Amino acid sequence: MKIPAGVNSGNQIGIRGEGDAGARGGPSGDLIINISVQKHEFFRREGDDIYYELPINFAQAALGTEFVIPPLEDEIKIKIPPGCQNGATFRFQE
């Protein structure tokens, strides 16, 4: 079974006819799968967005630097521009 992208804890997915056999030889019922999303070691989720907090030192913020974000699917390189301010958020799409 494939779990669709964007599901969250509390969502349910039903598969028709894959549940227990029906009473007295009736058709099988539906299988209902309850989704429970576990917390990730590096990433946090807010709605449909995924966040990764990257602490950098003053020199990296002032001069700029490049980092590789741990992959969800493909490796992502992010460039921190010179003069980056505390709390800056960088956005990208895979």
C-alpha cells in the first residue's frame, strides 16, 4: 500500500474489501488504516511545510557558507549568503 504525501496523524486510509470476512459468508469488510506520524530526528513539520534548524556561528553568518541538508529523498545544498541575520529562513522545494 502506498501512503500519499501530506498525510498527518489522525488521517485514515480505507481499502475496500480487505477487512475481515463478512458474517455467514458475506463479503469482506473494509480495512481502515489510522495514520500516526512519528517525530523526526532533524526535521519538524508545521502543516505541509518541513523545517530544519541549522545553527551557524558568527563567522559563517558574516562571510557566508554552504551546507548540505540531511536528505529526505535527494541531497540538498544550501548557500548562506554573507551578512545573514539571526533567525533568517531560507525556502526551497524538492
